[in-house]
Amino acid sequence: MHFPVNLPIGKFTIPVHFICETLAYFLGYRYYLYLRKHNNDAIDAENRLVIFIGAAFGALIGSHLVGVFENPSSFRLNIFYIMGNKTIVGGLLGGLVGVELTKKKIGVTVSSGDLMTYPLILAMIIGRCGCFLAGLEDGTFGIPSNLPWAVDFGDGIHRHPTNLYEIIFWVSLWIGLVVVQRKYQFADGARFKVFLSSYLVFRLLVEFIKPNYFFSFGLSVIQLVCIAGILYYYKVFLYPSKLIKSNA
């Protein structure tokens, strides 16, 4: 396989990364609509739309804010640099902040994230497939490795395919959530909390095998953001039994 993978259409070529990213948004949203149609949603359509807008603004700000500081030595106060740098961790946490502020403003107290958990996982899987096929251009690859599954993304150096590791993580989490849900009933908001807190732990660990900018104390910007998110969700780790709805 030659990276990056592009789809030839006549005289033009379309990056498969772009196709996957588009499909991630489209299929993720369609899956959400399907789940909402077949499940009782405690939030009405109007409030859902407002929450989506809040999430979108929060995700946009968070993804670029964390992205531009990912490598402090390269920071430039330039609109093209800012818009060209983004990260999923910042997007998810920024979206979370946007949702919580919006819900507080409109008076919604029930969880809005549970219904989005599986659609988000689907979107992440599709998106990371695109990241893998983009090769070095995407910047989501790992450090050099001699492991048998290490991948040469086009520069002759075999590296950790950290984008594939993430796909494996998402598939495993999806299966795990489904298995637990068949035996127990999640408390309100618990499924999304497990989704996001688990991902933050995964990213905190996997960043150690990425060619990031690390501060003198051994952590990167993304890892510091992950730690902040993990601390926000500390109850998930200290009181896991509360994630399951009581039968009493």
C-alpha cells in the first residue's frame, strides 16, 4: 500500500481521508437519527437542536485551541495556522463544555450524551480509517517501531500505527458497552461518561508513543488536557457501581 491513499476520478484525485471524514459525519448523524427514532428521548427536538449547536461551537473552539498549543514551539498567531491545527481530544472536551453550558441555559437536566455515544464511536472509527490511509500527512502516526505490525507510511520508517490502535480501542469499547448493557441498565449519562473517560485514558497512554512535543516534566499538551478531563470524571473511576441503575 502506498500512502497517502487517494481516489482517482478522471483527471482529479480525492483524498480518501476527506471521504472518510465526510462519511464519519454523515453516517454518525444518520445513526443518531435512527437511534433517536427507536428510543424514547427525554429531550424534545427543539432543545436537541440547540444542544447540537452548543456542542458544535464548543467542539470547534476546543479542537483548535488545543491543536494550536499541541506544539508550543511552533505556535503562530495566524488564522491559517489556527484553522489548520485541531485535535479530537480538544473537540470532545470543548463539545462537552458547550453542551453543559447550553443545557444549563435552556434548563435541560437529563443526559444528552447517552444517545450520541454509539454514533460518536462509529464516526471515530470511520474517521481514524481515513487518518490511517492519509499516511504521514495526517500526523496521527506513532514513533518508529520494530514490532511486526509496524507500518511504513511512505518515508521508509516503520512506525506504530496508532490510528489503528485507536480503531481497535473504539471497537473494543463499543462491544464492551453493548455487553454490559445487555446485563445491566446504565444510569442516566453513564454511557457517555464511560465513553469519554475511557478515551481520555487511552489517549493519555497512547500519546507516549507518538512524536509529540513533551515538556521537561514528560507530558504533552494533549496529555495535560486528558488529565484535566479525567479529573473532571473522577467519580467514574472511584465509584463505578454508580454507573449502573439501581433496581431498588
